[in-house]
Amino acid sequence: MSYIFNLSNCTLCPRNCGVNREAGQTGFCRVPSQLIAARAGLLAYEEPCLVGSKGSGAVFFSGCNLGCIFCQNHEISGTDRKELPPGKQITAQRLSEVFLELQAQGAANINLVTPTHYLHRIIPALEKARAEGLSVPVVYNTSAYEKAEMLRLLEGLVDIYLPDLKYCSDALAMEYSRAPHYFETASAAIEEMVRQCPEPLLDDDGQMRRGVIVRHLALPGHEEDSRAVLRYLFKTYGDRIFISILNQYTPMPAVKKHPLLSRALTEEEYDRLVDYAISLGVENGYIQEGGTADESFIPVWDGSGL
């Protein structure tokens, strides 16, 4: 199936920048029409149901339509730069080949990391790869700042949705991500994701074949908003989704003077949040242990695998 995207007046995401990306103009995502990626390879640092024996086949795309001030992938998201973020320009044809190469390496799935602003390239790449033998699940790994109508174009191509519901508070969303109406937009996007994948499906080895995992990155000093996120998710979806509570917040240089974000999350803050999730009745969930708030977990953006 073919789709027509008008990148001369880009409205792929909720920003509705309207810039002419075909002519090289860039909007909030900081990238033109051409697809730019920073790395592709097997990634072990994902939820256990996504990793398998060799890892998730992650493709990291450059640019981002959210732009959080605390982004740990700020080098490729473009959050702190005016010029194009680093990465290698590739075609949709080459992207489809990368998918198949990752599958041949034993990837448990194809993990599209920050894909929103490249849907016009990703959809034909997925269609071509499927036609040429791609059989592992496809994971759509996103900030959840998505248009539901765009997500509908992915039905039948994406098997697992992996959004990060960052905030309930629109004030926080504006302060940290300059994202108006974030919760309204993200909750509608997640509703569409669950419509497409209404129940989790895991194989005999515990690997997810289909479903929705909603992540929440716990931020230091924002326990009440994190609780609101968890309440909303469990009240709305119960065990129809998995909830993954992340403790991997890493203070980056851009926030070193921020009154709240300049420190790591404490064990006590994280434990209280996990206990709260348990008190709600969350059973389909993931928690993190150990020193995940560490820059050593951030990949090297060297264009490998592309």
C-alpha cells in the first residue's frame, strides 16, 4: 500500500510546523526530508521481553519532534543545536536492507527509535522489507507525541508499540519539552496504539510478539506527576498493557544548574514509585535495578550498521 506525504508542508507530527522539508527546510525536528540515522545494531538494554538471546535490532534516527531539555541522546536528537544533528543519510531502500541485516544477526525485533518525523521513509522501507522476508516483530519506540491519524497508517506494519508517557502535567511538558497539549496528544496516541494491539502476546520464551509497553521515565523531584501517569495508565488499560517504570534518568550538561533536574533520581524516590504501582494493582510491569543512570549506557553515534 502506498501513502502520499506532503513534506513541502510538513504536518507529520503534532507540531504542524508546515515547513518545506523537501526543499531542505527544517522544523522542530531539525531534519529535512532525507532520512538521517545515527546507528543500527543489537541492543541489550531494553525490557526483557524485547531483547531475546542476542538483542533488539535498534535503529536510532537523528532528530526529534519533542526535544526534552534533559535528553540523554541530545547529540543526535538535535535538542541543543541549530544545525543538522549528526548521522548518516540513507535511502528507504537502504533502511529496508538494514532491517533484514539485523534480522540475519539474530535480532529479536526491529526497534525504530524516535521514528515519528521519518514516517514517509519508514513506511515504504517496512513494506519492502516485509515483502522480502522480514518476519520478526517491529517495535515503534516513541515519546508518544504523535498524531493518532498518522499511527493508523502503521496498522499491520508495527507489532509492538513502545511509547514513553512522560508527563500528565502540561506545565511540565511545556517547561521541559516545549510540547503544548502533550498529555491530551500522547494519551490519544496511546489509545490508538492499544486499539491496534489490544492484548499483549508473548511466545513460549517470554518474548513479546505483539502488544503495547508504556514506559515512564521517573524524573527527580516529580513524584506526584509520575503517580498521576501510573494512575491514568492502570485505570485506563489495566493489564492490557505493560507498564515499564524507568530509573535511568541521567543528568546531562544542559541541566547541570537546574534546581530539580541537576541530580539523579534517588533510590528512595524510585522505590516509592514502584510501591505505588504495586498498590494500584499493576502486575504487567517492569522495573529497573542497579546503576542505569550512567552515560556509559548511551551508545556511540558512529553510524555503524548503516
